[in-house]
Amino acid sequence: MNNIFLITKREFLTQVKKKSFIILTILAPILLVAFGAVIGLMFKANESHNVIEVVDKSGMFTNQLKSSNQLKYIFVSAADEKSKINNLKGNESLDGILVLPELKDQNFDNLQKNTRLVINNKIGFDTKQKIISDITDVIKKEKIKQLGIAESQLINLDKGFTLKTINVSENNKEDSDLAFGVKSGLSILLMYVTFMFIIIYGVRVMRSVLEEKNNRVVEIIISSVKPFELMMGKILGVTLVALTQFVVWITMSVIGALVLNTGFSSIQKNIPGGNEELASKLDVAQIATQVSHSLLELNFPLIICVFIVFFLLGYIFYSSIYAAIGSAVDNETETQQFTLFAILPLMLGMYGSFSLMNNPDGPLGFWLSIIPFTSPVAMIARIPFGVPAWQIALSIALLLGTTIFMIFVAGKIYRVGILMYGNKATLKEIWKWIKG
């Protein structure tokens, strides 16, 4: 046991003392937020801003087609139609001309057949759909008006219905759409983090074992410690490295949520009542405040504890497999035939968990979060929505038992494979090592 502690300590200190570890641990959340901001700016920069001149021969669409930030309508006289179209090519300030024919005998089908959009250059699919949607809305209003329905009645007719949801299992707390969206986002984030870190750090263990094996350093180490102690020391050392990063990131996330929740709220209270322009600029801040408030309403102690426990057990479970693979082969190329067995169950759990968003307590969600091969990902995906305590306890018990069994199996493979060179391990041969 003392040897496992010493190897774990060495592996842990070797990793955390690196400048790259410290820098990435602190900068990773900032880089992630910055990356999201850059993606948002990229979408914003690629938004189309089109100018369309409208020739409305029917007179029905004048002042009904409303301009927006992405699409501007300019109504022109029908007498200028031909000259406008002839001069359209090469006109950099104009993207197209929308020609709406006369409406005869309320024949809207004929109106649709003869409506055409003449464009200067290619326009985006979204722009075209927006024009179609705007025309459709005007025609819909005209048809309803012919039925004798007033515009005020039409507005009342289109009014949406808001359903308030009260969850008796959570002390009669209101379960809003925003809260559901926050839970879904947190679920996906935790699921991806678990999936990626198990693979990244599992491969790191495998490469570390493979490197020591190829350098023959392991022969010297094995003379002082048992192969099982070396394997467990490496796994636990890298596990502590990952947990250290998580503790730092969780702390930064909670502090960030508190800052958003308090800082933006105080700013919004000081906004002058009539300053609509300033208020509109703070829409993003208001959304961020609501999101952070919804996050802080979640049972964070339970979520963090379950996340750490399932990540820890899941990581040890899969790292044992990776350590066994690293000891059984001579080079990294040969690992590809075995790593698939470790990646496939995780992928099954991750992609299967996407269906949990609509029904977290369904049969698929239950079994994915109970079966040890998928539970490290699936249970973490379910926990923001609330999971019965007995299911969490059962899942942990099964995962713990399977992890201990996998450590035992991996230890048998590691004990034989770590000192074998030149022989390409097959599944049949590995099975003999396990049985022996």
C-alpha cells in the first residue's frame, strides 16, 4: 500500500508541477468562454444584410412588409420596374427586386405563380425563407380580414398559451422553460466533460505505461514494486490530477455564476426607466442573470458530489482497461485494435444520453445510468434533472463492484504484459493471461 501511495504521489506531483498544467487549468475555462464568444461573433459576422426593392402592383403589401436588421424592404413605383431590373446587374447597393403582381378576383394562387424575385447575386437560404414568410403573413392577414375578423381579434387569436408547471417533488417549485434549458445545457456540458476527460486521461495512462515499457525503465521499477502497485499508482496519480483541475474549474464556475447573478442585477436596477436603447443593449446581461439564477437554484452539492464520484469510478474503470492495453502491446499503432473496446461503451452512453433530455426518467435513461459501462456518462447527464436516491446508490454500487473487478482483470494482464517484448498480443493470448 505504501508503494502505491509513493507512485501516486510521484505521478501527481510530476504532472501538477508542470507550467503547462497550471496555465491550462487556469486558462481553460477562460479559453472556453472566449471560444464560445468567437463562434458567436463568427455567426454574427456572417449574417446577411440584404436590401430588396419591392414593386407592389396589388397594393396589398405596401407598408405591410416590415424591414428588419437583416432584410430591408424599399417600395418603388411599378412604372420603374423594367428600368430597375435592367440596372440591377452590378448594383452593389441593391440585392434584388421583388415583383408582386396584381391580385385579381382574390386569386391568391395566381398571385403566387406570378410573384418573382430578381436578384443581383446569390442570396442566402435564410433570406429567401424570410421573404417567403413575410409574404405569407401578409396574405394570411388578408384572407382572415376577408372572413370579417378584425385585426385585434387576429392578434388575440395568435396569442400563445403559457403553461405554468409546478413540481411537487421539488417543494412546489416552478419548473420554467428557462430552467429546463439550463438543466439540459448543464447536462450536455457535464456529459461531454466526463466523456472527453476519461478518454484523454485514459490515453495518457496508456501512453505512460507504453513509454516506460519501451524504454525498459519498467524493468528497474518492477524490481522494487509489484506490477499491480505500479499500475494502481499511475491510475490514481493521474486521477488526482484530473480532480485537481475539476475542483479549480467548479470553483471558478460557481464564482462566475454568483458574479453574474449579483452584478448584472444591480446594473439593471439602475437603468433609467425611459432609456430603451440602453435597456436593449443589456438584454444579453439579463439572459445571463436569469441563467446564472437558474443554475444557483439547482442542487449543486448533490450534482458536484455525483459528478466527482461517477467521474472518479468511471475514470478508474476505463483507465484500468487503458493501462492493460498499454502493457499488452509494444507500440502505439497496436493499441488501435484494443482501444475500440473502451471507446464504444462510452460513445453508446453519451449518444444515448441525448434522448434523456425529453424523458430523463424513461427506461433508456434508467438502464444507461445503471449499467456500469455507460453509467459514468449517463448518470451525470441525468443528475441535473433529479434522480431518485436509490437509483444513484444502486448505480454507484454496481459501478464500484465492476471497477474493482476490472482492476483485478487489468492487473493480471498488466503483470504478464508489462515484461513481454516482441510478441504481438492477441485476444486469445490475453484471455490466457487472465485465466492464468
